[in-house]
Amino acid sequence: MSWLADNLPPSAEIAKAHAHQLTPEGLARLRVLVKGFIGSSKDPPEAKRNRLLAEADEVARELVGASAEGTYRAYCIRLWEEEAAEEKKWSHRTMNDALDSAFDALDRAGIVAVQNAGGTQTLGWAAVNEEIAKRESKNKKVLGATFYHSQDLERAVSGEGLWLTFGARDGSDTAARAVAEKVTQALEAEGLACMWDGDAGSRIRVTAFAWQKRRTTKAPRRLPSVPWRTFAHEDGREWRIAGLNNAVCLRIKDQDGEVVERRTPAKELDAEIERLVKEQLVDGFAER
């Protein structure tokens, strides 16, 4: 069956009508592929879509053969269109916008930060080393690098968190740990919670977040950050608040040590934070 790109039914209808071709595994692969597809920031939307369709064709050949390529392509096109329509509703800064800002800050600090670099750690390092060579050829100082590869991307899109590899230009563990510290600081400065055990041979894990990577829209202007403030109650509760990535971020620890995190977009960070702080002071919290 042939499909016209401008006259496709919703992706769910395509999946239902062609369940014999669109297997659960195939559908899952395509959903991750479309949602996680990044492409080059220099490519126009049509070029990005064509690259995506080429990858979808590869998935179809791998899973079901050439006979189902047309159906896979139709499903992929419709998913792409649905994702693009959803993206237009993103009036707030997303956590991917925060990740972009963190990587930009690291780049400026001499740490090469690359998203979706290769398909494995080995291929990722090959791509990163090419970028390092380009920068050093322009007499730019490079302290180290961090990146995630396509398998990391798939896991992140699936809600498993994002793993980051890092390393130092001089290859030493001491310098690598310094790079990791800068990476975690840059992430946390944008409101991205992350974990790292301090080992130069370990990776950094960014806590799972809703994957909303922009492809056709621009992120809202980033408001100045409001640093973390900590409040404690005599009953053992702790309350932390900050303004990061255009959102009020809360980390609340109860008497049993359980931590709950909340993030609420806000247009006036300072005013909203002061309002919430006053409420906590009335409730018996004191700033530490």
C-alpha cells in the first residue's frame, strides 16, 4: 500500500491496521528513533526528516525485510509530524534545553561536550577526538571532554536516565575527576539532578527526565538563575529551593530521609521563590 505524506492517518491507526507488519519490537524501535532523533542543527527540517526516514528504512530491513519498508516509513512520517505538532506546545524551557545550556557552558570552559556521539563508547571517543583536534588546530585549549552515544540516547528516551562518559585531555585520573566535577556542576546549575561516585573510571548518570529535544522550535530565553537556599525544621525536615532553567526547583526531605523533587515553570523566579519561602518560615522552617 502506498502512502501520501500529507494524507496519513494517525500513527495509532497505522499501527492497528498493519499489526502484522508493525511488530511491538518494531513500533518501540521506531518510537525511540523518532523521539530521540537529533540530527545536525545546521540541517533544515526536511533534511532532518529524510535522514530519519533513511534510519527507519534500516530498522525495517533489520526486523521485517523490504516488504514492510513502506509501512514503517509511513508510520515514521506520521510520528515525526505528531512530534513536531507536540513540540509547538512547548512554551516552557524543557530539560533538554537545560542539557543544551549545560553542554554549551562546558564547551566555553574548555570541555568538549558532544551529544549523540557515535553508537558506542569507542565510536563516541573517536568522534570527540576529531572535535578536539579541530579545536586545538585553532589554538583553543581543551581540558577534557564529555559525551553520550546513541545507545545512551535510546535508554534516556525510554526513561532510564542519561549516562555521560568523560575524560581529561592529559589522560590522568586526577584531571578526569576535575572534568567530572565541572560536568556535574554544569548540569546541576541548570536543574539537572545527577549522580557520580567520584571514580575516574565511572560514568555520570543524569536522573531520568522527559525527553523533549527541540528540532523545529527555539527555546524561550533563559532567565537568570536563583541559587539554592536551604531551610530546616526542628522536626528533621529539610526544604531546598532554587530558580533554574526558568523553573522553581524544590527538594523536600521528610523526617524519614525520603527526598521528593518538584519543578514548576515560572515567569518571575525571584517573586515566586520569595512567596514560597515566606510560607515555609511561617510553618516553622529556618534558613541555614
